[in-house]
Amino acid sequence: MIGFLKHAFADMKESAKAQHEVDKANFQAVKAESKARWEEAKVQHNPEVRKAAQQAKRDAAIAQAKERTIRAQTRIDAAKSGREA
């Protein structure tokens, strides 16, 4: 019985140590993510950086809209050529 209890407590101790390592790793990950968000927020506070990011987003949206227009025009042309044939 005493051997069983010693083994059980040793297993619990090892499990607690392992869980502690997991908790420490998760804490470090959350801490790093929080710092990353903070640094990104500080950069976005800079008007020049914010304007550049917004312009890049607008440019991407324009490029996407132009691509959609080209695809739609291709479909229109294909439909017209099929109808005329």
C-alpha cells in the first residue's frame, strides 16, 4: 500500500511539473502576442504609416475590382459569341 501511494504521488508530482511547463510556455506565448499587438498599435499611431497602410489596402481593393471586371467581361464576351454562333 505504501509503495502504491509513493508511486501515485510521484506520478502526480511529474504531472504537475509537466503541466507547469505547459503553463509557462502558454504564458510566454500570450505575453509575446500582447507585446506584438502593442507594437503594431504604436506603429499604426504614426500618421504616415497609417496612411501608407490604408493606401496599400485601397490599391489592393482596386486591383481586385479590376480583375473581377476583366473576368466578367470575358464571361460577357463568351456569352455573346455563343449566342451569335
